[in-house]
Amino acid sequence: MNHGSRDIKEGGAPREYCGLFGAFGVPNAAEVLYAGLFALQHRGQEGAGIVVSDRKKVRSIKGQGLVSDLLRDHELDNLPGDLGIGHTRYSTTGSSRLQNVQPLVVECLDGIWSIAHNGNLVNAPRLRLAYQEAGAIFQTSTDSEILLHLIADPMYRARPRRVERALSELRGAFSFLLMTRDTVMAARDPYGFRPLSIGRLGDGYLFASETCALNQVGASHVRDVLPGELVTVDEKGLRSSSFCEPVSGALGQCIFEHVYFARPDSNVFNQSVHQTRLNLGRRLAEEHPAEADVVIAVPDSGTSAALGFSEQSGIPLDHGFMRSHYVGRTFIMPELAQRQGGVDMKLAVVESVVRGRRVVVVDDSLVRGNTSRRRIAALRRAGATEIHMRVSCPPTAHPCYFGVDFPSREELVAHQRSMEEIREFIGADSLGYVSLEGLLSVVEQPADFCTGCFTGRYPMQPDGDFSKRGLESAQLQSV
């Protein structure tokens, strides 16, 4: 499952994303998990949870809202233990219900199991139906719960390499953290769609969706969990195993991590996010120059690209928008009305920067286009004489099935619209997207990145009709 911090971007980037953070052999693990999740809050604001073990008992708390809201009425002292996992959620599969907030915790025949997931399982509908036909009962409408049923299945439970065998049944995008009373495990899908890093803190180990969370708690980055790898850490130490054969071709690392999702101070897929966005801005200025007086960014994920555009073009950079940090990433607000209201409250135009001037606006992406349309209208009301929109990724014209929440082509502004039609829709004087070639020129091993949302070519296809709420019964109402 997944999360983000800006609009899906009901006029901006897509909604995706969850944040994962895990710890083993770390004193006061709950405090460390809280700090790590706080650093990953940009990856999801719908809900959060922490599960901790003292090797005897497993205790958990979870709730809807921000990480700080989760612990408002709970003391970390009530969560003793040196191992645990945490999750901050934005839903890409399953609606916004408390039951869907992770980590999920169940009691199996051999004890307590807990999981946290970032990604989308494209074969979840088929697996879920097979278990339901056999009489299994599901407590959530998320795809993540499938893994718990596989682990508890006698066919896997009684055989060696139980977890590896269960993971090998899954298709799609996943980074998983799993926990028992005395063990923490981490796994990535064979294509490596979603990032997951290993860190070291004292004598203990950490796992994090982004390295910024490791930095937050003073840990060192050891390496990334490899695609198709299961890393297990217990009292015997850390060990690695594979649950699948390596993919025969290129990987499927999500390019939107670098374009939008990740924090600029993170290294994702072994590459600096800030430097990647800076280079995207430079390339954008080369491909789509503009005669203008000032460059402004749509904060925060457009800031690095705007700096690169300014440096390459020689046009000065200024703060044309001021962001309220008390309004979350509207991109991950689940409903349209919330996103529209959030956009109005989130960014305010600095009139003195734009009045009477030709303005270049740099954003990371244009998905639905509605947000950009309102922002451009606000700039005109503030007195901007020309507005030149520049976007640091190619047109998003295709749905994503692997954790980014724009499944419908009809919602995408670039679907069946020409560049001129998009420009007219958002109200800009000119519009330029960085080319696919330009995007791939700034990442290492470009063949290993998934660009399906731009090209319509994916590393794999989902099983049948796939949608965010496809696992929910029509009779099930969110409460």
C-alpha cells in the first residue's frame, strides 16, 4: 500500500505511497520508530501505526491521521521492546478505513505476525478470491493482507523457506516489512519498484523506505534491500535469501520516486534525489527555454528542479509561492473536495515577486491539471504578465498499477489532449515538459526504471480490471 504529500496531485503529481520503518536490536525501539516515521510523513497522511515486541509480548497502536496524532494519547513507554515495525499510509488499494491502517497484526498457529507494505499487488484480486472461495475471512480491503493468508496457509507453514515461498506467489510492486515476536524481515519485489534501505544504529539494524529516515535517527546507510531479496534479522544476526529468480531483463524502479515522492535529502535507488531533480531542471531549461524575469517553484518537490532551471537559464529564482506547512500534501488527500480545499489553503502567492513580471513556474508533474489551473489563475490575479509552465517529467498519459493512485486514463490531463489543449486548459502562456530522453538522461542505469505512466509500457500487467477499491465488497461501507 502507499502514500505521498502534495496534490494528485489533483492537478499535480499522483497519489501513491506509504512509508516503512523497522528496527531490530535497538533500545527503546518505539521512540526510534516514531522518529523514523515522522521523517517519512510525506509518504502518507491517512494513517500510521507502530508494532513493537519485547521478545515476550507484541504491542501495537495505530490510527488515522498523522504520526503525531497517533501518539497524542499514547505514551511510548507503553510500547517496550527493541524490535518493531512502523507504517505511514496513503491508500492506493483499499479505502480510508481504520481497518486498513497498517501494520496489520494477526495471530497465526505459530504466533503473532505483523506486516507493513508499500506498493500494489497486481494479482491480489485473484489470490483473494481463491482464499475466499476456500472459506477464508478477510478483515481489510487492502492487497497487503494477502501475504498474511499465504504465510498462515498450511501449504506454506509446514514447508522450509516458508516466507520465501509465500513471497514468490506475489506479483506487482512491493516492499514489505514483516515481524514476529523475535524477528524482523524485509523484502522487495523482483523488479525493485519500491525502495527499501538497510541501516545500522549501534548494534542494531534498521529498515527504511528512504534514507532521510535513517539520517533522522542518526543511523548509517548500509545498503538497499536487493530486488527479489528477503533480509532476515534475529538474535543470530542478519542473513539474506532469495525468493525468486532474477528478472531476465531490466528492473522496474519507479521513476516518480525521483520526480516527486521522495524527500530531496534522501538517496533513492543509490542516487541523490536533490541532484537528480536539479539536473532535471537544467535539462528542462535546455529543452524549453523561456524569456522571463523570474523563476518560481511549486514547493516542495518542484524546488530543486526550479533551482536547476534558474542556474541553466540565468533567470533569477525567487519565492513566488509560500507554502503553509500546516496543510499536508494535498496529493495524498483521498477525496477531490479535500484536495481542492487543501490547495487553496496550502500555497499563497507572493504578489511582490510576480506583479508586472514574466514568470516561469516549475513543477514536478502535471497529472489532472486542475491544481495547476487554479495556481496559474492566482498568479494572474496577483499581476503576473506572462506565465510559462515548465514540468520536470514527461506528460503523464497512462495509469499506474504499481502504487501510484491515478488508475483512470480519463482523469489524466495528457490523455487524448494535445500540448496546446493542455496549455489552454491550465491557462498558461506557454507549456513545456522535459522529454522522456531528458528524464532518463539524469538517472543511473535508465533501463532499470519503470516509465509506464509516460509510455504505457510496463514491466508487467495486472490481472484483469485493477482499481484502488477493487478488493472491496459493494456492500462494504467505509466508516
